[in-house]
Amino acid sequence: MHALVLTGPGRSEVQEVPDPEPGPDDVVVDVARVGICGTDAELFSGEMEYLRQGHTTYPLTPGHEWCGTITAVGADVEDSWIGRRVTGDTMLGCGACQRCLGGGHHVCEHRSEIGIRGSYPGALAERLRVPARALLALPDDVDDTAGAMVEPGGNALRAVRAAAVTSGERLLVVGTGAIGLLVAQLAGADGVEVHLAGVAGPGLEFARGCGLGDTSTLDDLPDVPFDAVIDASNAVKVPARAVHLVEPGRRVVFIGLSAEPSLVDSREIALKDVTAVGILGASAGLPGTISAYASGAVDPRPLVAAVVGLDQAHDALSGWRPDDATSAPKIHVDPRIQEMT
């Protein structure tokens, strides 16, 4: 099969690699759609922290926002899975440690992360091997575009839940990328009043056109109280600003990552009685995201700017966008599109 292989910082090629064979507890999925996210771009550029920490290394095949159809199952997996449309959890814990047994498989010290670290190559390929325990079936109401948006939606839903805001309360979302916009959609569907803040430019203009709430730069925020703040940006100074902006006794949620360490004054956290919550992974949010998409309460599809083939994934990871792309934040890859030269 064909797969995109990252061979070093800024280097990749589409290679012919062996077809994946399912282990006893695995399935093989024909990949229909893959989303490119910031983690993939950092793996491509060499800036990903896991590379410096030794958790992952080149060569590797990225891609963890995916959906597809199961075409083969391992010996210990029910045949009824064959032919089903699915997506899956990225975080694969060892299943035996205290964290996994306590429901924290996404922070298992020995976890694999599909397309990021460990023994499961990613979905920027024609086929993908996945443990059956990680699968989630997709209903017909969730098409391939939405199916490949379940993983980022799960992250966003976890962030919304962590913010602990209710209908009629005011939420500030900083960052107008895919996660920030999904946070705004999910929170808005629950009746939360959303304000989106971002950097002046196409991203903020796109967010404004989505009709998800009021929008502005951080410098032009309205003088109103925010019952929670979710930082979905990659700006190093936003975490401290978020703590300053949130109402006393409420929550700040950190899901965005900056390239360098952020400084937050713990005195302000303590004196305002603020709860700070970090979000890693979509695991607990995946089922709820599928339900939100299937019901029509949230439609992630307008957030996809374009769909390209596997041979264009290198350019997409470099920041290229096709001429017919919208200003939406997400690029998808369909490995079935063959334009190999």
C-alpha cells in the first residue's frame, strides 16, 4: 500500500510499504479521510516535543484524525466488525498499569498514540491497523468529513466539559483554529454565550463568518465578566492572560500548546481561587462528539477547507493550501485519491 513516511525534519515521501496485518486483537481499516493537525505539522517540522524527549523518532507515518471502513479483523475480534464505518481513539494505554485500570489510559506512561508514538503507524496511508478496543462505530448521519473530525471534536468537548459553564453563562475561547471553533460550536449548542478571540486576519474573519458568537482580538475584548476561559491558542502569553480574565472561583482550561514554556502567576490563581485544567487527548469526549454530530447539534464540516490526495500531504504539512480552499482551518487527506507522478 501507499503511505506517507516522515523521514526527517521537513522531509517526507509517499512510499510503498507492506500492508498492515491485524494482530489477534486488531482490525485493519481502509482509510477514507484523515485530518492534518498541529501535532502532525510539528512532527513534520521536527518541533514536536516527543521527538526531543525520545518518545518518537523518524521514520514514522502520522495521522490520528481519521475514519474508514474495516476490511479485516484479528483472530479474537468478532467478524461483525467487517464492513463497518469507524473512527477510533488515538490514545492506546498498556491496559495493565494503575492509570489504565483507573480510567486514565490516555496518560499511561507506556501508551502508544496512533501516528504519533509507539507501535501503531498513523492514518496517512491507504490502510491502518487499530486495536479493536479503540474503535467507535460511526452512524450513517456522520459522513466521512465529520467522521475525521471526531477526534478534534472529542478534545474540544472535553475542554467544554472542563470549563463547567452552563446555559446563559459567558465563555471566552481564545484561538480560532479547528479546536477553538469546535469548542464554540459545542458550547453554543448547550446555550453558553461564546466570545471568540483570535489574531486579526483570515482566521478571525472566518470565525466571525461562522456566527458562533461575538469575535475580537484579545486587545479588543468587551468589558464583561467571563465565567470560564478556554485557551485553544499556541500563544505563549495567553495562559497568563486567561487567568487574569476569568471570574474568581471559576475555571481556565488549557488545551493549546505554545512552542516555548508559558509563565502563569500562581499567586493570581490562588488569590482568585481559580481552577486550572489541562486537556490531553480526546478519549472521554469521543462518544459525545459522535452523538452531537449525528444529531445535527454540531456540524464540523464547514471547518474543512479542502480535501487533497496523499501525494499532496507533504505540501499540506508545510502549510500549503490548494487554490480552491476556503479560509477554514482544517485540511483533509483522502488516501484513495491517486495522483502519483
